[in-house]
Amino acid sequence: MGLILARVRRVLLTAAAILVFLVLAGATYQGASTALERRRFPHPGRLVDVGGHQLHLYCIGEGTPPVVLEAPATGMSAAWGWVQPDVAQVTRVCTYDRAGLGWSESGDRGYDPAAVPSELQALLDHAGETGPFVIGGQGLGAALATLYAAQFGAEVAALVLVDPPMPDQPARPSVTRLLNASPWLARAGVLRATRMLSTHASGLPDVAAGPLRAFLNRPDHLTRAASELARWDETVAMAASAALDPAIPVIGVEAAGPSHTALLTDPERGAVVSAALRTVVERRRVPAPAEAAGPR
């Protein structure tokens, strides 16, 4: 009996040593890869102070009304890789990273859906971007876009909701559990080795897919993404009960489907969203004074 116990003890110690080695090797792999990605994928836009922390804002194109896009759950500014450059052919388009996501700093407080609209408004004000804006959002971003329109209606020319979540579609527990575990899996290099989450960026243009893959392997990004998803039901309920100015046009678009973490990676679906935004921009465009006066 003592011999059997000794053998079991040796097996367990060997297994534990192997596990520790794998975790340390994975953590080293994760750290080295993250350092390389920081140099490979610098932020394309501006870091703007919004009161104690900086948010990343990326604007391209010229024209009015400008478009501002809210990313879906687990996403960031790069998630609009098909849409932003297309719509920027007709007007100015801004994407940004919510606090703690992508290139943005997290700040001192955790995720609060009620605070997202005011942070976005502070970002636009401090960056010198002026409305009224066409506000668009996908998935969770559609709910947050609705909250912005309810709070800052005077700044909104139109609201475009892509795959807006419904109160009767709660966050799936399996997805929430995976995201809750993802920061630890990322630290150990497991996510990077298995590409469990980073494959979700496949299909986007390379300039957008690269950064998004990188951040889908980053513990800091995933920690905030998990916090957002944990309050999915609350965020969606707040959006459903938000009082919108009836003068604000609201346009719904079905594109990526009802998945809580769906991204617009398919170019054809991205084109559907781009077309909807471009149509809204053209309809809401205010003619220049000379044009409005007509020929003399």
C-alpha cells in the first residue's frame, strides 16, 4: 500500500510540475507577443482626455452630418473595419474605444452603462467634433447608442441600430462564463495558442483584423469586455425604457445576426450597414446656405 501511495504522489508531483511549467511558458509567450503587438499596432487615432483617463477616437473623412459608431460587445473601433472607410467617402466618420477596451484607458471606475453616453459626449467635445451626429451602434453598441440619443437628443440627427438586442434575449450563460474566464486564459497564453476568441476577427480587412485579434488576446481588454457582458441585460433594459425625442429618426438594420458577440466581419453584411448609414446621411444632410437659397 505504501508503495502505491508513493507512486501516486510522484505522478501527482510530476503532473503539477508539468502544469506549472506550461503556465509559466504560456505567460512568457503571452507577454512577449503582447510587447510585439504594442509596437506593431499603434493606435490610428487620437487619445483624448475625458477627465482622468484617455479614450481613443479615430475619425476619417469630411462632411456633415458626421457619423459616430458604437462597437458591439467584445469589440472596439477596429470592429467597424468594413463600414468606416466606406461611409467616410461621403461624410466624416468617428469610431472610438469605450473605456478599458482597445487603446482606451479604463479609468478609476468600472463599467457603468449609464456613464457611457456622458463619456462619449465628453470625448467628442474635447476632441472638437461637432454635431448633430448620426449615431450608429451594433448589438450592445446599439443599446448604448440609444442611451446616448436619449440623454443628448439635441446632438443626434438620426439613430441607426444594427442588430439591436431585445429584452427577451438575455445574455447566454455559456458566453458570459467564457468571457469571465478569458482574462485568466489570456494571461496563461491559452487564448493565443488556441485562437479561441481571436478567430472572431477573421474576415475583416487586415488593417482592422490585426489589432482586433491582438486585443481579443489581451487580459485588460477582455476584463472590461466581460464586465460589459455581465451587465448586458441591465443595459438592454435601460435602452428599451429610454425616452427618445420623437423627432429623431430611428433606423433598424439586420446584419450580423442575434449573437451577443457577433462582429461585422463579412464584407457583404458590412456593405448593408454602410448603405443604410450613407442613406441616412444623405437624407439628413443640411444644404449649404447658397444651395438652400437656390439659384438667383
